[in-house]
Amino acid sequence: MKTETELSLLQEINELKEKVTALTEHHDSSIPTYQYSKIRESDLKILFDIEKKLSNNKFNDWFNNEIDLNSETVEFLENLIEQNSGLIDDYNEEDLKIYLISPLLNKINFILKDEEIRGFYELPMRYSTDKFILNGTVDFVISKGLFQSEKPYFFIQEFKRSEEYGNPRPQLLAELISAVELNNWTHIKGAYVIGGSWHFVILEKLKTAKYQYFISENFDATKINDLKLIYKNLVFIKNEIINEIADT
């Protein structure tokens, strides 16, 4: 049985905890909070010095890879197009994810147990400063950690069928900025999907709160040659992450 002194100390500790929690909640409530799913280009301009750049060769090392696809993989991609032919424009977000995106990602297989890496769907993420908070869930991220995300490497946003349902670019950029800051990196890659259309993105941190980004040409997942390139570009990311882990 606890003594009266011990009970008094426990009560004081609990009261202090409640005060700290209250102060923290009050502090957070005074800071602007932005949800990844709702952030807009105008919000990014308020929060960061961020600029889109054009470059004809920025994606060369990534896209001009020497990855070969065997006949079984090509047949899989052809069947994927056939199965979804004529339906993609009418898919909702979950349909697009289940029928088109997930089979592609599963075929590449981002579950790497030896390296302790896997893909996470609907992952909660939060990045906060004394000026703002970014939080919400991200559609898909390849991350260090098998049971919980420890270090995000690559993001795919958003399984939307058209931009009338929301612009995925600022959402992806907000996620990439969060990952760069949380990992203390200077650059990161990602992609956003609108229906069957894929764009790949490179974000670079130039200095505190200053970034630039590059957006690739469009890849149409309903065309076999483009789908082959999408597949190769994602395999390149998988290999790049494996090599980065091996070097650390």
C-alpha cells in the first residue's frame, strides 16, 4: 500500500502531466494545420519558397536505366491493360488502387524483409515546426521498417481518376518536403497518378524552407510502351533503395 506521501507525489505528477498536455494542445491549436489531402499550391507558396524548374536531363539517370523486362512481365503488363480497358475513366479512387495500381506494385514487390523495407498504404505522417503543422495520411510510401514506417523513401500520390477531385501535385510536394525534413535529406523522389496518367517528381532542398522540384513527362498506363517504362522506373527506385540501405 502506498504511503500518504507517495500518493501526494503521484497526484502532483498527474496534475503536472495534465498541465503539460493542456499547454501542448493550446500551443498546437494556435499553429496553422494543413492536411496533406487538402493542401493547395497557394498554401505551399505561403509556407515555403518553392519553385518548379524545367530540365531536359534531370530524369536521365532515373529513366535511362538498363532494366530489362522478361516475357512473363510483359505479358502481365499487357493483361493488366486488357483487364482495365475502358474502365479507368469510371473508376473511383479505391477501384483504381485495387485494380490497376496495387497489382503493379505487388508485381514489383516492395516487401523486402532482409532489408526491412516495405510499402505502406494509408500511412499517417506528421511534420511540425513552430510555424505550421503538416499531417494526414499518405496514399503509398516505400519506407524503412516492416511493422511501422521509420524512414520514408518514395511516395505515390494520389489514386485519383481526374483532377476535378483534387490536385495531387501539392499534396505530393507537401509529403516530399515532410520526408526531406524528417530524414534530414537534400532530395527525394515521388510520383502522382491521375487515372492512368503517371508523373514522376524530384524534389530538392536548396536551403532552409527553400525547395525546387521537377516534373516528368506524362506516362500513360493504358499504353503498353508507357506502362513498361512506368514499371522500369519503379524497379529502378526499388534497386536504388536497396543500394542505399547497403551503403549505410
